[in-house]
Amino acid sequence: MNISKEQLDELNAVVTVDITKEDYSDKVDKILSDYRKNANIPGFRKGHVPMGLVKKQYGKAVLVDEVNKLLQDALNKYLTEEKLDVLGNPLPKEQENFDWDTDDYSFEFELGLAPKFEVKLNGKKAITHYKIVANDEMIDNQIKTIQKQYGKLIPKDVAEKDDLIAGSFVNEEKEIDNPFTVSLDKIKGKKNLDKFIGAKVGDVITLKTKGLFNDDHDLVSALKISNDDAQDLNIEVTFTVTEVNTQELADLDQELFDKLYGPGVIKTVSDLKEKIKEDAERQFEQQSEQQLLNDITENVLENTNFDLPIEFLKKWIRATGEQPLTEDEAKDEYEKSEKGLRYQLIEGKIINDNNLQVTFDELKDFAKDLIKGQMAQFGQNSPEDKELEDIAARILSNQDEVKRISEQLMSKKLLNYYKENAKLKVKEVSFDEFIKEVYK
């Protein structure tokens, strides 16, 4: 057997594998001999079938199978030994007049090679790393929400601003008949609000759905319809009042603090504000980190330029697709996947050049931290290490979970690398400011 490579250019090559009869004949003869021993062919005793008949019946299929096995093993070994970084898989070239009836064979494979490049982590401008802070307004609103949640409902005769009005939204044509409690602080516009203020049990209020709530998602709940149906919905509904209640806020006392966080954890309103700020900013940090990762990804893609074996990749997409593709369809598929492929190559180079591989011990510790965080959400703040070990062992016995958690850990390692090496500028913003800037 002989393997040779013709380098067409930096990104394309052709590998030729020459196989001679000596490479496969012993294996083929042994398999045919085993077939002969076990073949049940009418007119012949088992083990006494003429070899000529066995070769006639099975010889070609065995030959093709064994040559293909030999070919794949040799090609994979060659790629590994030569350290060829290929994109996709080798594609066999069509060969006219190929003849399995000869003794020696020659096979050609097209290769698409990964480009050589240097990662350009930094462009001209520094990347913004948002630090999202919980401002006083957000903390005060959260405290008010807690007080409402743990407060009391007191029945009233007539509705006033900020009251809760229970009733049913009805529209016969759209088959809407849904009981719902309206919080008047969620109603949009003075015109709509005036229709509720002064309402009594038994009153029927006629409303337009368009612009009824400050948050369009509340319309979905109020009418019990899908998000798609709620889009630009502009119909008339009636709301029949069944209850009017005012909400008495819970006192900010030790009893409430203990309900929220356990006995003695919070002792003053200042403690409560600090705890709310800490919890909120911990959640904001996850959003900030994900945004930083997204922004750095876009930045490194923009600044790291290299060529790809485009024609090979389009041909590979056509050859490996589940359904046959035209050249235009393969071109479209390539264009959709090109950005992802480029970042995959960049990410792989960063990981290899900086030895960012994930070890099993790191994976287990990371899994335990994730478990600990989930348990804390349900009030289990001090789990025993054995319990964590047992849960982690069960999770890591599932290969899908191992893949998912490994990807999370690698993203964290990459983010730490970027923080240390990318040109960043920290910008402190409120959550609302963050949303406005990021989702312009």
C-alpha cells in the first residue's frame, strides 16, 4: 500500500491511496474459507462446497468490503500521523472506468484543509463590559412587590386607583370568556383607567384590547390567548366586575423578614435592601457576562480574517446532506453556516493554544457548584458534600448532561480568558439602561 498527497493550494489537497493485491488477499481468502466451512448450499455437504462456487457467489462482495475497510483505516491513520487538520471529511473523487475485476486499486480523496491564522482578539475600540447595578428605584419597587405579595386583600364597594378588580373578559365572536383579576396599576392610559375607577360589583365595562395594558404580555393572560393572537389585536371586550379589593401592604417587620429568608437572617429594612440588591446583581451578572461573551465573539470574528476552502465545503455539504441538494441550495447552506464554522475554528485555536481543556475533576466541581446554586433557590443553603457528590455522580453518568455542563464550563473558561486578554471598558448601568443599550 502507498499513500501520497498532492497539495493543490494552502487549503486544498488530494490524497491518493494505492492498494495492491498483497494488501487484501490473505484477509479475503480467510473470510471466503470461513464462508466455505459454514455455507449451506443445496447439493453440497456442509464444509464441502467448492471454493470456486463460494468465490463466484461471495467473492466480489467480500473483496469490496475488505478493501473499503482497509482504505478507511489507512486514510484515517495517515491523516492522524501527518497531523492534517481537515474540515468536514475526505471526499472520494469520482473515477471513470474504475474496475473491481483488477488486482490493484487506486483511490483519490479531496481534502479541505483548515487555514493557518492568528486570532485578533482586539480591534480599534475597547469592548464594553456592562456592570448592571440595582438602583434605589428598582429595590424600592421590589420591596413594594414583596409587601403586596404578603399583604391582605380588603373588600371595597367602589374601585379606586391601584385597587384590584376581579371579573371576566368576554368577546363572543372570538370565544373569549376568561376570569381575571386586573391590577389597576397595569392599565395603560388615563382613558382606560377612568373606566375602572368608580366601578362596583356587577358593573359591565366596555374596553378596546389595543393599548389596554402597559405590558402586552398581560393581554395574553387576561384573555387567555396565544402570543401570536395577541399581536396587534384590536377588538372590543366587556369586563363584568365580580369583586373590588384594595391591597393592604405587609409590614416590614421581623415576621416578614423571617418568612422571606429564614429566622434572623435579615433584621432591618437596610439589611433587606442590601439582600435584594445583592440577589438582583448576582442575576444581572449572568446577563452581563453572556452579553460580554456575545460582543467579544462578534469582535473576534470581525477582526480575525482567513480564507476557507469554500468550493470544497459546498461540495461536502452536498455530499453529506440528508436530502439531495442543488448547487444553489448547497451555497445557501454554506452561507448560513460559515460564521459558525469560522468561530468554531477561532475558538478551537484559542483553546488549544492556551490549554483550556476541561478535566474531569473540574467538571465535577463545576457540576457541584451548579447543584449547590439550584438547591439554594429552594432554601437548602448548606448541603452536605456527600449529598452533592451523589447528585453530581448521577448527573455525570448521563452523556448528554456531561456534554451540556462541559460546554458551560468551557464558555466560562473562554470568558475568563477574554477578560484577561481583551481590551475592555467597564460601564456601570441600571438594568433599564442595559436593556436600552443592548436591545436598541
